[in-house]
Amino acid sequence: MTAMVEISELRKTYQSGFEALKGVSLEIREGEILALLGPNGAGKTTLISAICGISVPSSGTIRVGGYDTITDYRAARKLIGLVPQEINLEPFQKVIDAVRFSRGLFGCKRDDVYVERILRQLSLWDKRDAKIMELSGGMKRRVLIAKALSHEPRVLFLDEPTAGVDVELRRDMWDIVAKLKADGVTIILTTHYIEEAEAIADRIGVINKGELLLVEEKTALMTRMGRKELVVELQEPVESLPEALSGYDLDLIEEGRALRYTYDTSADRTGITKLLSDISATGLVLRDIRTRQSSLEEIFVGLLQENAA
């Protein structure tokens, strides 16, 4: 698949000596959704700002659609749409005028048909003549997305797009992102809501302290680093684990009414068959069995802990 964004050895050092980015290299494919995860101060917004031309990197190169963001700035920037964290809109401007104005800033000809399509897609058409100040926080976020899409970019950066948005509206935005992907738009998402990345991303990137720890297909990452839990519910509670089960990675949970067994999904043998046989041999009676896969959030937290060690 063609790389839409190519980043090589990108560094950003401020006058204070603080290194915000430490040699980041990354290729983002055309038409994919990449979720960039990291704690506050990890370098996510700095990286986006450098790609979008808001800040100048100390060294390294960035190419968007084949255009260098320094030497071919205008061509590269025209391909990019940015939805920032902060809601910074002209309060007295009408919704439709805000979107038309953004389109004009990029030198695009007026296209009322396209603007209407974007506003309808974002459920803003009925609010087209409303002033920004009259909108809810969620609707203002939609206006930010409409402005970012006004010049028909091929790369869209969403920097914490659902911060402070209720769950229902957040899911609506996930649907919007899915439609944009179907249109071939490349989407880079930063978010504190890990379930958001788990729900919609194709690949996951984890950044911390200015370094890119990994970039990997979401499914492959969860398979490789995820662990599974087998919970065995017992007919009768027990006060302690039988000695015969001491060789297993078992925890007594739910006030002694269940056993939790953690195992590696990528291992040749999970040990479940022998475990169940040994449990039965102790005289314990099974009531039910259930499994649970590690979440992306658990994997993410584990990576940060390893990086901090």
C-alpha cells in the first residue's frame, strides 16, 4: 500500500534543551486509520504540529503525498486537514460561512454542493445558518471537522476529537471516521480513549517521551502482546487453592467462588486441558467457564510501564 505520510528521523528540540521528538520515523499508508497513543507530554501534538507545518522540526524530513513539508509547503499543506484539540471558532460566524471561509483559505473555488454534502454528513445542515455561539460543544466539534474537510484533504489529523463529548456523540464520530476512510482519506487519530482506538484503528502507534515505541497492526498487536484469562466458576466456594494446583498461575477470586488462570495465547500449549483435569481431580466441581482477552488499554499501560523501567 502507498505511503501517504513519510517521516524520517524527525527531531524537535526547544531552546531550553527539551527534546520533544527523538528521531521519529514512520510511514502512514494511504486510506488507513492510525491511532497514535501516548500519555500527556509524550509528543503526539508536537508530531502532528510538525507534519501540519505549525511548528518547524529541528531536523529530519516529512513528506505528505510525496511533497516535502518544508520545500513544497503549499502542496503538502493543501493535502492536510487538521481538527485541533482546542475549540477556537469565531462565535458570531454562521456555520456555513465558517466552512466556506476555510475552503477559500486554501484557494479552492466555491462549491456549494460539496459544502452541503460535508454539512449533511456531519449532521450540521439544519444548523447551517446558526451562529457558532449557539451550538453545543459537540456540534462545535463537528464544525471543526467540517472546516478541516472543507478543502477536500487526503490526510485528516484528529487531535483528541472526542474530548469532552458524550458517549453517543463519540460513537457518531466513529461512524463519520469510518465513512471518511471508505472515501480513501488517510486518518491519524490521537486519543485518550483507548476503546476508541480499539474500535476504529487499523494500526496502533505508541509514543512516549518523544520516542515511537512501536507501530503495528491492531489485531497482530493484540494477538502478540495480549494475554487471555480463563475464569473457572466453582459450585461451592473454597478458602484456599488446593496444593495440587500450586504449579499453575492461578488466583482465587470472587470470594473463593472462582479461579482465574492467565495464559499466553501465542504459546504452543495453553495448559487448559491439563488444568481442568487437575481441578477435577481435586474434587472441586465446576459451575461455569468463561474467557477474557486483554484489552488494548492493558497492553498500552504495560508498554508504558516497560518503557519507564
